[in-house]
Amino acid sequence: MDWKRSVRILWLCNFMVSAGMTMVIPFLSLFLWQMGVTEHHALSMWTGLVFSATFLSAAIMAPIWGMFADKYGQRANLIRAGIGMGLLTACMAFAASPMALLVLRFLVGFFSGFITVSFSYLARIVPKDHSGEALGTLQTGSIAGNIIGPLIGGALSDLFGFRPVFLVTGLCILLTLLPVMFWLEKDPVVPQTKKNKASFKEVFEHRPLIILFIATFLVQIAVLGVNSMMTIFVQSLVGNTSNLAFLSGLASSITGIATIIGAPYLGKLGDRIGQEKTLPILLVLSGLFALPQVWTDNIYALYVWRFLQGLVVGGVWPAIQALINVQSPRRIQGRVFGVTASSRFLGNLTGPTAAGSIASLFSIAYIFAFSSLLLIVTGALVGYAHRRSSSVWRKEMKEKLTTWTHRLHIVGTKRLVGIERKEGVRKEMR
């Protein structure tokens, strides 16, 4: 199987899906306002509900689709996600009320997970020593889509209105089915037998996997929490300027651009020296780069720190995915990546809520302190878990070597006794 060809195919698919799903972000609240939700408090509430509904249902369904992947493969999972997401997103063009839009966004979550599934597909087919490189490259596709999507969506909505953009989004997602079905090879599936039956109990028996699930959840809270409040923070720096949307969009996009630059190189570095060594360092560095943003009072200084943090953050997600791939047995890999996706969606759901609460209780700048603390604590947790697992492994190996040495000593002693007995018998016969 040509894994490099699969990376290129999935890069294109992830770009189209990410671009399509983010096209609607710039005008989601405006679309609700057009439906008649004009009161400020109600508009904020409906926007939050519509935005978060997809993450909630996706977190619920991700483990179930993981079971599906263990039985039928991740390629089938990609086709399932593409069909469901594409058709339901296109249906949003005909939503007549905020409740109808909310229900459709919730249903999209039941079928979502295309990008996470593409990571797990690659993890199955890419050689272990190239997993960081492949996953890092793949990540740039979704990030590029996240940067381009809102720009295209904003331009299309200005030209044609809001509803046609949902149709374009659905079409973009459905078009990804063509390369998946005709160019992507089927990934291998381990047959499920009574003796070799996969279960979620086995997933949660692996302590290193649980640490990585927690890390995924915390990283998403730290990253998405800041992103959700970026416009308000930029407004506190520059005031109500006419190009506020552009300046705040640039603050988010510059991190994505840096991630595109850093992800492939950091993935290769992790393959060379070990992802378990690079991940804690990257998490701590990312937290340290987030901390100075608390005291930033200049928009250009904010851009510099966001760019530096983006360079480092680019290596975090590929490293987590590569380590999860190494730690998970093949027969339960679908379930493992299902729980990973669920952790990520729950982080996406929790991040904006936590950041909003901190901003309302303290100050908007404290969201960076919160993000920094989470990233540093996550890095320390992952590093401690790695050291602990390494010491346990060394202890087990030492015990095994002692046992083998003892057995060899016993065997040698028995052979020596046997030889001495034979010599004694020979002397008696003489």
C-alpha cells in the first residue's frame, strides 16, 4: 500500500471538509438574526447552542463509530461520515426556524468525524517510523481548510446570501467521497472471533491510552477556548475599529499558518527521536508561548506570540495520534480512535464555555493564563506518565532477566550434575 499517495488523497479531502464546515462560521449568528432572533441575549444563546450541538452529538457517537471501524475498516467509516455530513449540511439551506437549524446541526454530529477518522486510517497503514511525518502533513490540510473556509464563506454569503453557502458546503463534503471511494485503498481489518473479540474494557485497561485521552481533552480546551474569545480580546486592544473582523481573523489565521509550517517538521523530528520525548516538550513550550499574551497590549506583539505558539502546537496533535497508534492493539484500534475523537469533541465543547466563564469572572486576558496552565500541566502529566511507564518497563525487563539467568543457572547445574553422574558410571564400569 502506497502510504504517501494516501496522505496526498486525504490531505485534499481534509482540506475540502474543513473549508466546507468553516464556511458557515462567519455568518451563523447573522443567519439566526435573519430568522427572527434579534434580541441580543437570545441571539447569543442560540448561536452558542447551534455551534455546540454538533460537538455534543459527535462526542456521543464517536465510540460507536469506532466499533463500526473495527468491523468494517476506517475507509468505510470515511464514506459513512462523508455521506451523512454532506447531506445534512445541505439540508440546512432549507431550515425555516432556529430550532430546525439546531436539530440539523445536532444530527450532523451523529455522522461527523471525517477528519479524525482520516487520522486513524493513516495510523493503520503508515509504517510506525513515518507516522509523525504523515500525520503532521495531514494536519496541515485541515488547518489550511480552516483558514480558507471562513474567507470563502464570507465572500459567497455577501454575493449570494446565506442559504446557498450551506448547499456549497454540503457539495464540498460529498465531493470528497469520490477520491475516497475510487483512489483510497481499503485498510486491513482484524477478524473478530470469540477469542480475539474487541471490547471497550480492553481500551481502558491501557493506562498510557487513558493519559493520552486526557491530554487530547485538555489540549482542545486550551486551544479552542482561546480561539473562541479572540475577537473580544482583539477588540480590547484596538477598540471598535472598522476592520475588527479582519484583525481578529488574522490573529487566529496566523496561528494556523505557523502550524502548517511547523507540523511536518516536528512530526519528522518525533519519528527520529521518539514522539514520547517530543510531546511533553512541545506542550510545555506551547504553554510558555501562551503566557506572555496575558500582558500583551499591542496587536502586533500578539501576532508574534500567536505565530510562535502555532509553530510548536503544530507538532502536538500528530504526536498524540502517533503515540495512540503505537499503544493500541490492532483489533481495538477503531474503538481507541473513537474514544480519542470523543475526547477531542468534548474538549471542543468545554473550551469556549470555560473561557467565557473566566472572561466574565476575571478579565479577558486571563484566558491565556488558563490556556498556558493547562498546556504546561498536560506536558508534565504526559512526561511523568512516560517516565513511569519506562521505569516499570525497565523493572519488568530486569525481573525477566533475573528469571532467565536463574533458569539458565538451574539448567547448567542439572547438566553438570548429569555429566558428573555419567563420568561416575563410566569409572565404575572400568
